[in-house]
Amino acid sequence: MLHWVKFNVVGIVGFALQSIVLFTLTRSTPSLSYLAATAVAVELAVLNNFFWHQRWTWRDRPALTKTDTLRRLAKFNVSTGLVSLAGNLFFMGLLVGRCHLPVSGANLASVLVCSLVTFLLADRFAFDVAPA
């Protein structure tokens, strides 16, 4: 349960970062589509979240070497990062592109839908206990 709480605290910070980057990119670079801006914003949030999950959320499961950390980063980016990116792009395309909702509201809905799946992937796959 503690991992879930910490995961969500980190997620809120990551969501704020993602929202700021998305807002900035969609307002300052009109030639960049909202989907491309979403992809950049999500990846920055994923990298930020990995750092904090490694240091705080799953501190009780330390990486013993730099190789372990890189392995975790790869697993985190491929699993939760891919779900976040694909899920956010899918839901943003649906909610903004088809339903014509505002970008900020669609972004929040997209993140909430993907959060449970990304927690399970992080807990069971990316930050799993390394074999002894």
C-alpha cells in the first residue's frame, strides 16, 4: 500500500510536469501537433517519474549497480513508458480529436486511465526484486 501512495505522489508531480510541458509546447510551437507535444511531455514525465521511483517509491528495492539501474530504466520505459505514451496518445486522439474536449481536461483523463496499469507494471516488472 505504501508503494501505491508514493507512486501516486510521484505521479502527481509527473502529471504537473507533463501538463506544463504540454501547455508550453502547444502554445509556443503552433507547428507542433498536440499529439507530438503529448509524446514529448509524456516521455519527460516518464523519465522524471523513474528517477523519483528509484530514489523514493521503491527505495526498499535498491539497484545494486549502475547496470541494474539502466536495466530498470529500460524496463520502466518499455513497460510503463510505453503504456503511458500509447495510452495518452490514444485517449488524447479520442478525447481531443474526436470528442473535441480541451487539451488539459483530456490530458488529465488520459493519465488517470493509465495510472493503475502503469503502477502494476512498475511494481511487478520494472522495480521487481532482483534475483539473489
